[in-house]
Amino acid sequence: MQRGSDRLSVHKDEEMKHELQGLLRSGHPTRTEEWHDPEPTADDDPLVAGGPVTPGGAPGAPGSVAALRLELARLLGRTSFPASPRELSGILRSRHAPDGLVEPVERLPRRARYTTAQELAEALLRNATAERAPRE
């Protein structure tokens, strides 16, 4: 039933649905340029929406552990733990995680075992900090 108060035509409404379809399905912007997005990212959006989250991404940024943990939990899920870095990197590769996230996992000590995404995120950040530290 059509109401007289509709601001948009049926065709315009369908066009807008089509523009938002990629964003709704993927959960992140699908355009290469932000100004092309029907709904640009907001200032308070999590870092995940702005691109891949990596251990060396934003050193010392507030919430970087939380953002990394969120990304790891999203990609790995609960069933991946407990596991070694080798097992976790295999799971990340099979789920098409960015190389910037998989390679630091591969550089973790082989004998280590992680039971949660929080433990893994903390270990990755410690390792990234140690790699950036100046060597004497």
C-alpha cells in the first residue's frame, strides 16, 4: 500500500537497497573510496571497519589489544582453542585472514599454546613490541 508521505519512489528505494547490500552482507565498507560509501564510517567505529587489524598496526593506541582480540575472535571462533601458533596460523590462512595478521602468529614461539583470543592478542602485541625495540 502506497502512502502519500513517502519521500522516495519505489525505484529509488530499490536502488538504495542495492547500494547497501554489500555493506549489510559483509559487515564492512565495500567501496575503494570512502566518499563512495552510502554510509561512511563514523569516528567511534571499531578499527576493524577501517581495514585489517594487525599487531604492529597502531602501537600504543588505546584499545589496540581489544581491537586485535576482536579480529582474532571473529576469525578463529571458540573452537580453534587451545592451539599452537602453527595450528592457529593454518586456521587463519584457511579463513583468508590478512597476511599482516597471519605472519606475526607464525613468528610466535612454536611450543606455546594459547587457550583464548585474549592470550593470543597479548602475546602478539608483546612480540610486535619486542621486534620493534632497538637492538644494541
